[in-house]
Amino acid sequence: YRVEPNDGISGNAIVACFVNSLTALTAELEGRHYGGGVLEMVPSEIERMLLPMPSSVNGAQLADLDARIRVQMSADELLRAQDRYVLRAVGLRSSDCDELFAAWSRIRHRRQRSPVEDHTNPIGAEVEDLAKSALKKLRARRVQPRTPRVRRGAAHVR
């Protein structure tokens, strides 16, 4: 699909901020799950994803993200590192980031049918409650996650 930045947001900023536990969790909650752990998202679901955008985004964050991906940092480590940059910069506390990460991890393991060692992580409706709680905290701090516009039927991401 073709994703276009909203006015005043660069494509590089979207890429640099896209990888974080809040966005990953909303992808899990909004997307469709198929056999074998496949997660699919159509434009209407992508439009509902939450994308926190700190005002301090610059090319250095995108370069750091690129470097982490190139050294094949695990998804867990990558999200934790990005959470420190993206989610903390929009006003979430470390404990909020930990809750979002735990919720994403649990729901991802459920979708992929992989064992989870920490059974204290939330499941089911508790995952959605955590996401809603994080959103309330963002809004209380006057942080409004943005979503990019998506053009239906386009063949590539812009």
C-alpha cells in the first residue's frame, strides 16, 4: 500500500518512529491473524494504528534504527531500544513502556503459538485494557499519536 505522510511529517520520521511497542501492539490488535502466525493488515486497519511522533525526530534516529536492523538485533531488543527513544520522548514512563512491551509480547506469542515463559504477562481482554490505559496516559499528557494516510490499491510504500 502507498503510505503518505500527513502534512508536516516526513517519511523518514514515520519510518524512525514506526518501530515501538505501542505501534506493534496496535498492529496486533487491529490486524487479522491467519494460520501459521501470519498477521495481515489492510488499509482500514493500518489507518487505525497508533504512531507516536516525538517532535525531536531527526535523521540520526533513522540511521540508528537502520544500524540495529542490519546487525540483526532481535525484535524484543529492537522494540525496547525504540521504546526508550520514541515512547519516552512522547511522555510515557519506563513502566508504561514495559507494560506495552509485555502486552505486545504476550499477544504475539499467542498469535504465533509459541511458548511464553513469563505467565504473568496479560492475555485476552487484559491486553486491550493495557493498550487503552496507555492511550489514556498519552492523552492525559496531551500527546496525540498520529496515523499516516493510506491509499488503497497502491503497490508500494512511499
